[in-house]
Amino acid sequence: MNSYVATFHTHFSAQCTARTMMKAGIDARMAPVPRSLSTDCGTCVRYTAATPLTEMMHADYDAIYEAADGKYRELQKNQDT
């Protein structure tokens, strides 16, 4: 399993994504965005999964990062927003 951080343009988008993941049984929680990552709303979703789960993101997500050893590697940027 890998650890991920998803950032969002709005708090509502983060909330929708966290709820969707938790209902699917994924270990996910809302949290403040790490200072090293830029974001619009200041709220992220931290989750653990085998893959980045892009299909579960609210349409207004900003980016998905893999988190390891306190560092973040951008995996995908939402080009639609």
C-alpha cells in the first residue's frame, strides 16, 4: 500500500472525495495541506491505497501526490480545472 495526498480547489471537493473513499472502505481522512504543497483551499485528503484512485476524485481536485518519508512526488495534475 502507498500513501497519497490529494489537493483540491475547494473544501467541498475535498469533503466529497473523502466521503466517497470512506464509503468504499478506503483509509482516508481530511487534513491541512502540507506547507510544501501549494493549494487553493488549504484542505487535502490523505489516503492509503494500492493505486492513486484518480477515478474517485471529485472533478475539482487540484493534484495527487505520493507521500513517502515526509516528501511528496506529484503524480497527476488535474488539467480540467
